[in-house]
Amino acid sequence: FRAGDAARSGQSKNRPCTGLISISCARSGAFFKGGTVDLAKGERYRQICELQYSWIMQMGLHRIIISYDIACKYHINFMERIAERSWPLMTPTEQSLFSALIVVWLVPKFHLAAHIEGCVDKFSFNWTKNVGRTCGELVESNWAALGMMATSIREMGFGHRRDTINDAMCDWNWRKATGESE
């Protein structure tokens, strides 16, 4: 669980953005439109909550499976974080809509091996209905493909950086969609 260590260690003290968090499909690996947020000074729950909540509400789903490598810790106060009065993300009407939504929190299979025994049963894809044989790790392979750009985009201005990342994500989606038949 060392996400954001580079940001906290001072390696990025002159950079306004220290990384990205993105929402993508656990089965196809496609990045979702409007599902990417810059991280300022490491991976923080507040930024992730805002992204997940806004994306979940705009999709209009009744049930959603969230695969996150620290879902066992992250899900605990999720509702309190997005409903916090000093930093409200939702209106009372949205709160009632969100409370009717079924949110299932799971840990990707490879990451689950490093967790305590209690996590294995509760957060495993293997014991969850209607997820098929999903491993939940496909979202990590997206970053492996995009990681090669890190040194280039680090030095770019905000607009150029966003355009480059957007182009790379759209290219990834295109290659995934057109290459599925091969």
C-alpha cells in the first residue's frame, strides 16, 4: 500500500499533479469518459470518493461492483465521506437515490493474496455472484500500458498533458475494441 509515496517524499514538490486515478471497466479494460482525475500530492480518499460518486450517479446503475486494491479499508467510511457536511458531494435527494444503489466492494485477485484472511472471504471475486470469472486486475494493465508516458507527460503543461493522456486513453479503448476479435 505505497500509493502516493513519491508525492509524499518530496520528489514532486514543484508539480501541481502527482498522478492520476481513473475508472475503467474491470472486464474490458476500457477507460470511461469523464472517469479520470488528477491527484494532488498522492492518492487521497477524498479525490477518489468524488470521482467514484460522480461517475456512479451519472451512470444510473442499480448495482455496481467496485474493484479497488484497498477496498477492504476504503469502503468503511465511504458514505460518510461523500455525505460530509463541510464538503457535501450530494443533496439529500441524491443521498436517498444513492442509498438504494447496491455497491459491492471487491479486491482484485492478485492484490487479495497480500491481505489478511478476513479480507479473502469478504472481498473476493471468487465468492461474489454475477461477476463471472473476473479477476479485477485488468484495470492495472491499463496503467502498465500508459506508464511509459509518465516521464514525457511529467514535464508538459496542463493542457498538453491532458490532451496527451486523453489521446492515449482513447487509443487504448480503440485498440481494445477493435482487437477483441483477434
